[in-house]
Amino acid sequence: MGKEKRFKHKLNMLEPGIRMIKCIGILIFIGLLFYVFQFRIVAFCLWAASGIVFAILLILLAIESHQDKVMNEIAIKENKKNGDN
């Protein structure tokens, strides 16, 4: 039998995810302001930063999803093992 994967720390991305989305929105808005006022390089840097934050958010959400899947599989196995169908 394979060894069960137990996680020391379970990600919960609800609150941090909301903060990250707000940060992305603020960066995009400030970048738009800089773009309008002809500071193109600064605007592109802010948009790149928002893209990086978004990519990090997606990675963390994928990790959380994987943890949920593994924990659900473990719970299903334990229920079957205990006869709680």
C-alpha cells in the first residue's frame, strides 16, 4: 500500500486570495493612471507586477486544490475502511 500524504499545513486561500485580487486591481489601476500621464515604463512595470501576483495566486490555488483532493481521497478511504458508507 502507498503511504498516505498528510499535510502539516493546509492552505486556505480565501482571505489571502481576496487581498491578492485587491492588490492586483490597485496595481492595474495605478498602472493605468501612469499610462495616461505618459509614464509608460512605470505603467508596464506595475502591470507586470500585477501579472506576477496573479500567477502566484493561481499557483497557490492549484496547491490548495491538490491538497483538498488528496484529503478528500483519504477521508473516502477512511470511511470505506470503517464501514461508514
